[in-house]
Amino acid sequence: MKSAIGKSPISASKCFKIEELIAPHFDPNWHFHPEYQLAAVFEGTGTRFVGDNISSFEAGDTVLTGANLPHVWRNDDAYFERKDLQTHVVVIYFSLDFLGDVFLKKDEMQDFNQLLLKANRGIEICGATKLEIRQIMQSMLFQKGFNSIFSLFKILHLITYSKDLKFINREGYSPNTVSNLDSKRIKAVYEYILDNYKSDIKIAEVAALANLAPTSFSRYFKIRTNKTFSDFVSELRISLACKLLQNKDYTILQIAHMCGYNTLSNFNRKFKDITCENPNKYRDRFKVVS
């Protein structure tokens, strides 16, 4: 099992790296790296963890993450169980080394530097900007030399001045310093929760994975993830519930049970606490949008 540690994917002879990945599922390991990452999903659904945010993702999602911002795109269970599903993503990794400190300090780079600061919170790119960027990224797969650099600059220019941006993490968020030991512990915890969120998760069981007492683990988890363990589990469950509510085949009671809630009242209360609306209204709102 790979540890969730940072490693440079860019060759020393290259300014950036672009990859097209087609596989049964995305890498399920929680990880971080010193490079900025722009990811465009063309196939695949699941749950996206970026910093301390938990959200569903689907084909069309396009996200810029900052340096050392922990993240994982965890596909739905079906992608690990079935052979007729696949994922498709185009990813660009870039660092600031090839631009140089002197260049970045020029007056003309002020707006771009602001974008880099914003990327520490994670940025979801939407609207017309997303469509244009995705087209450029696909073209870059076949470009070489300066043409590819020019395309990267064009993408960064579009994002810098776009209004079609949504921050993924709250204002003031910055990634916590994570050691290799931390990354292994948190990865093990994430994997356990994702495998067992439908059942009653005992904090003592999860704490044992991190070799910590429950009380110590609670403090440790809060410091490393910026939220309590119970809040993390609840947000994961409700995020999955939001996705299931878009499926007309399931009743709300069925969805509650599928997301680990034994009673409908408890599910309704927690859903409203997190989304500020009840499941019925959420489902009706989605019908209007769709």
C-alpha cells in the first residue's frame, strides 16, 4: 500500500507535466505534493476530499489545487466492484521553479500571484472558463515545445481573470504541515471510514489504526483535518446522501440506511444541520435544476 507522501512527478528537464489517465478507478490514496495540480474529469463519479472539504464529483469537474494541499478523488464503490466502468482524467502538474523568483516578483505578475494564494484553498472552475480550459488541456496532450508552454500560460491567464471560480475550502484555510507518519495515519483512517461509513463506526476502532488512545486521537484528528471526527463522518455521509437523492429509484428512508443512519429522524436532522435544508426540499431543488 502506497503511503500518502509528496513526490515530484515533473522531470528535471521539463517545465510541467501533463497526463491522461484512463483506468478502472482513480488512485484512492490520500496524498499531497509540492506541485500545483489542475485536474479535469471526463469520466468517473465519487467523493472528492480537498483540504478539509468533502464533496461529490462527476464528469465535468475541473479543479485547481495548490502546493501541498492534501486531496484524494475516491470513486464510488461500483468502480472497485465492476469491470464495465472506467475513469478518465487529464491532469497538469506545474511548479513555480521554471518561472523563477525574479519573474514572479515583477509588477505584471501580481494578479497571477493572487491566484496562487487562492489555490491554497482549492478552486473549482465552472462555466465557460471550464469548457475552454478543458479543450485546451485536451489539445496539450499532442503539443510539444513552446506551444505547450503557451497553452499552459493561456490556461493560467483564463483562471486568473475568470469569474467562474468557486473556492473549495473556507477563507483563511491553509494546509497543515503533514509528516510522513501523519500521512500514513490519516490515509489509514480515511480508507477505514470510506469502507465502513454505512455501519456504526466506533472511534476506538479508528483510533487503534493510528496507534492512539481515543481521546488523543480526537485531538490529533481535529488538528490534522480542521474538523472533529464525528463531523468528518457526518459530512461524508451527507455528501453521499446528496448524490443518492438525485436518483429517483431510492426512497429517503432507503438513502438514510445506505448512508449509515438507523433512523429517518436522525438522518433528517443531520442533513439539515449540514445543508440547511431537508432531504425532500433538496431532492425537489435538484429536479428543478436538472
